[in-house]
Amino acid sequence: MKCRFCKVSIVTIAIIFLSFLIAYQFVEPPPPKEISMATGREGGGYYKSSLQYQKQLAAQGFHLEIQPTAGSIEVLQKLKSGEASIGLVQGGTAKEVEGLQSLASLFYEPVWVFHRKDQPIKYLFDLRGKRIAVGENGSGTKPLAIQLLSFNHVTPDNSNFLNLSSRKAAAKLAAGEIDAAFFVTSPKAGIITELLSNPAIELLNFRRHLAYSSRYPFLTHIEIGEGMIDLENNIPANNKILLAATASLVVRQDLHSDLIPLLLRSLIKVHKNGGMLEQQDQFPSNRFVEFPMNSTAEHYLVSGPSFLEKIFPFWLATSIDRLKILLIPLIAILLPLFKGFLPIYTFTIRRKIFRWYELLREIDEQIHKFSEVNIIDEKIERLKFLQKELIEQVSVPLSHMGEFYGLRMHIKLVLERLQERRDELV
């Protein structure tokens, strides 16, 4: 019986092992330990943010490789070519690039339009015919500035568009060599403070901000209050309404899915407290994005981390989540197998007992036909050997002891009948 039980156990274990082996073929490989990120120029706001992400990811055992660029257009090019997996992208720069998704918008970036005070400019269409710095090639400022100017019928055909970096544009505006300049940057940028402090330069107040934000979903409006930039020197001197784009984290569609919650966890730690323009817990957000939202990211932003991520470290939570597919053989194969194991085992034991009974019946039915003593002695020896084997070598579960003792009594009964037949012949 023990041997029979071993055979059943071996088959069961083999089926279990094979089931898990097949299911494991569908387990997604673990995420890479290094991620490449395209960002802005070194020293800029995007670059500083990426350094904070790098620190957060390093605490989880991941390395963030930072690739500085001239701006959002170059970032998108790197994402499209596969040189980078994730990138910080300014609102208003989205192109027809397939295979990219948004993880979240992160913070506001005001659109600053500075002009010389000797130029009477109240609306963007007043810039027609002027010398305008619209941002350098590869930056996110240029496509956004051109969109806004085009909306006001200010084009390269009737005006002079200049592709200048922020630093060059600020210098030329201060020197009177250009009439206006666009900047899309943080209010903490040194260039902004310098221009606001220059008495010959004025910041455009966007009176028609609702018209712009209704036409361009990636835009909203913010108010820069009096003294907000520099309270001691009262900069700016008056309240100003500005348009604002949002910086978003954009990823390649083929980015490993386990990296999504890891990145969002880092983004939340960096941006949840807000800033000069953002309220606490306002960002990261699924608003003001231009690329389609990643479904995992959207669920994370709405529902928060999963149960596993709340109680386990990231590496363990993702490992458990990836291995959940192994529950399929457990449910589909193992449970029915375990459910059927006991009946199979019971049948195996009973089958062995029934085989002994078959031998016993065969002898019992032939007792009255035996006419030679030596044949009877042979049958007696055979049953005594079986009786000894049952006592010394066979182990039966408690649930089958009734059948076991019944067999032993019936062997004894047949032995008595054989002995009686032998006595008759002698």
C-alpha cells in the first residue's frame, strides 16, 4: 500500500510541477534596474526635478540616467528613437508621435511674455510687425509661442521671429535689440526676476486668458500676485494674470509596467507638497496632459497604491504581483487534483484489499473440491503467509481499519475451514 501511495504522490507532484512550469512561461520578466530620462538643460527647472527623481529611485535600488537636452522637442525625439524611456515634456509641444503616453502632469510653467515699455502692447496681436524671440530650436517654448501668436494672426510673414535661447533673448530685450520675448519657465528662474526688476521692460497681462484655455486644453491661467516673486522689492509691482502650461512626464508605451507605480511613487514624493503656484496634493495629476494617459498610471492617481505596495517593499510587491499568474494552475488544476486525491487514494487501498479478498474467495469456493492433503497444506501455508504479511508489513489509515480487520477475520475463517477439510481427508 505504501508503494501504491508513493506512486499516486509522485504523479500528483509531477502534475503540480508541470503546471507551475507552464504557468511560469507567462510571467512577465522583472523590470530593468536602469531607466533613461530625457530632460532640459543642466541647471534648468526640468533638470533639477530629474535630480530629485534620481534620488528617490536610487532609494528603491534603481538608477535613473539623466540626458540633458535643449528642450521638449528634443526630448520627444529621444523618446521616439528609443534613446530615452521617459522624459519631461512641456505642454503645447505634443506632435503626432505614436507609442507615447502620459504618466502625469507635474507642475505649472507660466508663459511669460515680456516687452519693452516703450511698445504699447496689451494683447498678443499687438506684436504684429515686431521683433519677437520665440525660443530656440528644440525647446518647448517655440512651438507654444508660435501657436499663441498664430491664434492672434501674428506669423513669420508679418513679423520677425527670432530663435533665441532664454539667456540671449533676455539680454537682447534688455538692450533694446528686440521688442518682445516668450519664456516658459518657473517663476523662480533668475531670468524672470531680472526682467521683472528692469524698469524698461513690462510683463504682458493676459486679459483673454479664458479664450486661450478654452481653445488649448493643456493651458490654464494663474495669478502672479504683487510681491510674490520678491516681497522685499515688491516684484512684481502689480498683480498679473498669466497663461500656464504644465510639465508632464511622458513615457514610451513599451516601458515595463512595473516601473509605472515606482515612477509615480517618486513623483508624488517630489511634488505632493506643491510650490509657489501649486497647491498641496494638486500634482501629480491626470489633468492638462496631451498624450493619452497610461491606464495603470490613471488608476494609480485615482485609487492610490495597491494593497501589496502598501504593506511590502516595491521589489517584493512587484514580484508577488508578477507571480500571481501562478494562481491559475492552483485554481484550475491543483484544487480539483487535491479534491480528487483522497478518492483516488481510498480506491487504491480498497483495490488492494479487494485483490486479497479475490484470492480468499477463490480458495473458499474450492475447499469442498480438494481431495489431496498436500494441496490443502499448500493453501494453508499461502493464507498463513498472507496473514503474517498483513500483521507485520501492511499499514492502513484509521478510516480503513474496519475493512482491514474484516479481512484478517475472514482469512482466519477460511483457514479453519481448510483445516476441517484436511481433518476429513486424514
